[in-house]
Amino acid sequence: VQYGPMVNAHAAYLTNYHVLSLERTAQFFADVFDQRVSEGVIENAEVDGAAKVLPLLKRSSSISLTLRWSILMKVACVLTARGSGCMSQVRLN
């Protein structure tokens, strides 16, 4: 099954910004859209989103160094931790 970019965006948003677990994010899709999304799809959405953000960060000079560092740390957590809890330790303010 393939999901569109909006499903991927929502999955990454819920797990990163709202710091929902993979299980709770999957349950959100089941409750709201009556379509359960696997935890693997959610993890892949996070990795795909992180890969798309990195080139933008490298090119953008309008983002402050502090914000850029926070985003890079968050991306690093997504790419390496895969649910180990570091996502809740990195906040974008």
C-alpha cells in the first residue's frame, strides 16, 4: 500500500512535533480516517521528511544558527534513534 504526501506529512508531524509514539500515531489514523497505518510507514515518513529537510537547511541563510542546530539535532534523532526517546529531548522553540 502506498500513501500520499499528506499522510506522510501528518505522520511525521504527529510523531515529531506532538511527540506521539508510533503506536499512538497509528491509532490516530485509525480513529480519524478509519485507516490504520503501520508503524513502519510512520517511521519511513519520518526518515523521508528528514532527508527532504536537510538540503533546505544547508541552503537557507535566513534561519538562525540556533534554530538550524535544533532542526539538525531533531533530524539526527529521526535518522539514528528510530524511537529511542531522543525526540522528546529536542524541542524547536
